[in-house]
Amino acid sequence: MVVAFVSDIHSNLEAFEVVLADVAARKIREIYCLGDVIGYGPNPRECIELAANLKLSLRGNHEEAVLNYAEDFNDKAKSAIEWTRNQLNSRDFDREANYRIWNYLDEMRESATLGSSLLVHGSPRQPTREYVMPQDVKTPAKIRGVFAAFPNKLCFCGHTHIPGVFTDDLQYQASKVLGNEFAPDGRRAIVNVGSVGQPRDGDVRACYATFDGSSVRWHRLDYDVAKTMAKIRSVSALPEFLAERLGRGR
């Protein structure tokens, strides 16, 4: 059975709809979201409504921030969190509809397993918060510690918005270097599925991954980036930077 992994949608409805359409065209029935449905972007409610139909949505640090406090967030991200929280409490919508959204966010789990694989947003050590970055292979102790934190063969995550694979021999390869395909070869691996709504690997296209039990494949899709940027710019509470970075994929 083939499953799809999406992550870091960040309230980008245009990108999310394109990805969901592509998944449907591939006749994939199970979609797992690895966190951060919201934050940064202009359509939090709409993206939550779509995510609620998926097989599973884990809690990311932006859901955690909306539910609690945006600790360790920079000022731009905090502004987006405050605006998002207001949107989810908006009196323009029925009170029960607002309650359903908040209950959905509150019930999100921090981790899950799928077969022999672990699913998290950030890392096995800190499921909602820790970043495992490509440059971390230069710090072997950190990578060893992350691998020591889980017994599974594979771990799927998001959070950094950078698709690629870490292996337990302290190697990292970006998805594009791998030709957007990775076949586990006996090494344990941490697979970053990339970002649907805010890629940061220099490619503006939406990114998601599929897994058939033997190979991971990343998929890049064009979407109406200009439309999402214009929506962000139409909201005075959202910093211009959040629109501008979409056009650079950074």
C-alpha cells in the first residue's frame, strides 16, 4: 500500500489543494500530515478543514504555539501566530465551528507509528520542536543522539522545510541529489518529507512524499505562488517577509 506524507502546509491553501489533487490522482487513500497545518499563511481555517479529512495530523510547533504560547518564535512568526489565533476565534463564524477547530488542534498527537516507522514533526527527541538540519551532520553527537532516541527503522518528519535523508552512518543527502527517490538499504534513516506550503530548499514548488514500503519518493508541484503572496500582502497583520520568501523558496 502506498501512503502520502505532507507537512508544513502553513495555511497555504493554493499549495495544499494542488498536493491533495495530485495524491488523489495517484489513487492514494491514506495521507499523514506531520504537523504545522497553520502558521505564516493566509488560510488557516480552510487548511485545517482539509487536514481534518486526512488519516492523521500530528501536532507541529505552530499548532503548539497557537494552543499555548509562541515561545522561541521570532517576531514575524509571532505576528502570524497572533493573527491565526484571532482567525480561529473569529465571530464571523459559528461558535460551534470555532469549537470544532480548537478541539481538533487540541487532540493532535505529538507522534505516531506507521508499521515499523516513527512519525513526528520535528525529531524523535523533541517531536514538536527540535530541528534536524542538513548541517547537523557536522555535529556527530547531535545526530547520534537523535538516532538513539528511537528504535524504529525509519523516522518521517518535517519542520525544517528541507526534503532529504539522514542515515545512521552520519550521512545526509538532499532529495534532489537522490533524484527524489530513496530506497532504505539496511541503514536506519530519518526522512524529511519537505514542505507543502513553504519550501526552503530554493525550490518554490510544493513538496510532499510517498512511501510504498520499499521506496520513498518526493514530488514537486507548481501552484499559484503569486496568489498566495497576494493574499498574505492583503493582511496588514502578516509581515511582508512571509510573502516575499515564498517567491524565493527560502
